[in-house]
Amino acid sequence: MPRGKSQFVWTRRHLLGLEELSAEEIVHVLDTAAGFKEISTRSIKKAPALRGKVVVLLFFEPSTRTSMSFNLAAQRLSADLLEFHTEASSVKKGETLIDTGRNIEAMGVDIFVIRHAAAGAPQMLARHTNTCVINAGDGAHEHPTQGLLDIFTIREAKGRIEGLKVAIVGDISHSRVARSNIWGLTKLGAEVTLVGPPTQLPGGLAGERCRLSHDLDSVLPEMDVVNLLRIQHERQGANSFPSIREYSRLFGMNAERLSRCKDDVLIMHPGPINRGVEITSDVADGPHSAILQQVTNGVAIRMAVMYLVAGVKPEKGN
């Protein structure tokens, strides 16, 4: 088993969001993932950490990177894997999420990995079952493993999080990735600036923890990291901004904007990329880009999270 630098003892059976985690817990996940990342470099990419455990992927929304990453992470930990497909399930007949979870749990499973369009669905599943629950993205609430892999990638590239200046650019209001990044980065001491059109920048919590800006060009020169978010047409209203062309002109990362950044700036994107909108191909595929490293690190983070939650015994009577 990997042994990270942290001596913290993990006690959570669920990963529902980074809002509820302490800085020490976040660092413990990162350190554990660093140990697991080495497995991916071996000729035989397997570890017995979850042998005999059953992981169920409950994906009620489309996914490519996240579902494949969890799938591969479970296999590398030697777990048995079940994949839930909504179109072929009793959900189409009106079965509730709680009933779906309880029926699958009755078969003898250990971990639910759930992605759902409704914010709070993972929390509901955790309350009504005795199985470990990992949030793989719920509505516009949180996407904790994406936040963790982003932070892991930054720490790997920069050697630290504390004191770094990080810009998160785009549709912040509808982004669960942004929320998880905000919680994780600020808890570890980064200075976060949220950049986007006025219609896509939240007030409240984000405004209290972060600086807000509508002018990408004015903040770029001071940033150590720029994380560009996908425009989420499926979650935003029809009039969030005038046009795709206008959005790209004001907030898209291109070579000209990259030239104004620090020489060692790190460019990130959680994917899928809308090339030519949030980011041009020359920047996405260039030397400052960490986009593929994010994908690689996602497997290690998800291995770490499954390993940690599976190792915590349920409380008596739970």
C-alpha cells in the first residue's frame, strides 16, 4: 500500500464534497494519490488494495473522462466493478434513487460512485444506505475528485499550493468543478480569482473567499495558474452572454494572451475542451498546458479516494 507523507488518519466513509474536508484531509488524499501514481508506471498496473471489494458506477449523466477514470482506478486496485446504465435500468420505470441504491446494496457492494444531475443526490444516497459513497459530480454543486486532481496537478507542477495565484475562468455559477476548486485551493492557501461575464460570476460564498473580475487581460500577468472552464450550455440560460464569438474574444485563452502571462504559467482545463472557444489548440497542446497531466492524475486521485473510504468501518447501528 502507498504510504504518503501525511500521518493523518482518515475517518470518512464518504467523499461528498471538498467543502466538508479540512486542509489536512485534502493533503492526506494528495499524498496518498502520489503513492498510487507510481502503480501506473509499472509493467503490471495492479495493486491488491481493494481485492474482494465491489465498486458500482452509478452514472445518471453522460461522462467520458470521469467514468473511465473511476473504472480504471477500480481495476488497478483489483476491485470488482459494476456499471449502472440508466437507459437499461428500472429508473426508466419510475424507481427512485433511494430504491435503486438499496436494491443494489442488497447484492453486497462496497462503494457507490455517483454522478447525478440533481445537487445533493450523493448526500441522499449516503443517508439512506450503508455503502461508501463518492460524489462524481452532482448538479452544479461539487465535483470533488476533479477538484482534487486539479490541486494535485498544480502541486506537482509548482511544488506548493500556498501563496499561488490561481485564476478560474468561465461559467463559475454553473460549474461544480469551480466550486470544488474554490474550496480546496483556498483551504490550502492559494489566492483565487474568478473571471467571467457578470452573468456567470456568483456572489455569496465565492465572492467572500475569492476575488472577482470581469477582465481576463488585467489579471493574467499576475497569475501562476489559469484554469479554463467549459461553457456548460446544458446548465445555463439562453442569455448568459451575447454569443460564443463574443465569449471567446473576451475570455478565451490564445497565444496572444499567453504571451502576457508569466513564463512558467500553468494552463488547465477539466475537459471536454471546446477548442477555439475557451482555449485555442496551440495553447491546449502547448508546453504550458497540463490538460493531459490532469487526466493522468485523475486515475491516481480516484484510486486514493476509493482506497481511503473503503478502509473506514461503518459505525455500529449505522
